[in-house]
Amino acid sequence: MNPTLLRILIAVFFIAHGWIHFSLSYVPLPQPGAIHTPFWPSWWRDATDSDWLAAKIGLGQGTVRTIGWLLWAGTLAGFVLAGLGLLGLPLLKAIWQPLVMAGSLLSLVLLAFYWHPWLVMGAVLDLACLAGLWMNWPKALFTT
């Protein structure tokens, strides 16, 4: 595959992965008796889930929400900025790798604290991002 096309596709993946995190803050809250859907805490709604690890370890509702949206915002920023850096945006071009690492690690913490079984693919994608960085794969991304 053409290295430029591969770079663009992976950059789009990073940006999309960040925006998917963003979208989970807008998932409608589960209604009593309905299927339990995944959602992140946010600053614009008071809802929390008693099943979240962040809630189970005894943190107050405000702390659970604040930690959640800080992790959410950091993950979103890390992945979107990494994608823009991979596309060659000045200032971000040189630091896309640390941004991917930060986005992936923040996402894994976010997933752990606010876990829902449907989110397993997000954890797999985060681990794949970290593995790709560690192995410098695909090589086309790591050559200039």
C-alpha cells in the first residue's frame, strides 16, 4: 500500500477513535428495565452508573463525573491531535506518537473506571495503538 495513503488512513482512524469517545458522552441514559447501554459521565448531566469502578471505590458523584470528563477530554484531544499530527499539521507532526500514547493510556483508564462490556473493542484498539507504537509498525509511519 502507498505509504501516504496508509498514513492518511491511520490518521483518520485516530481522529475517528477520538470522536467515538466523544460520542459516548451523548448516549441516552439507560431507562429502568431497558438494555443497559454504555455512557461516559459528563459535566452537562448528573447521571452516574453505580456499576462503574469509579463509583464503587467510594468516590463522590461529583468526583466520579469530574474524573470521567477529564479522562474523556484528554482521550479525545490525544487521538484527534495525533491524527492531525500524522497528517502533517505543524507543531503536532513531531509529537503524534506521544499523543497516541497519551490518548491510548487515558482511554484505557477511562474504560477501566467506566467499564461496560460493549466497550471491549475500544480496549483492544487502544492496546493495538500502543503495540504499534512499541513495535514501530507500520514502518511507513515511522520513516520520514
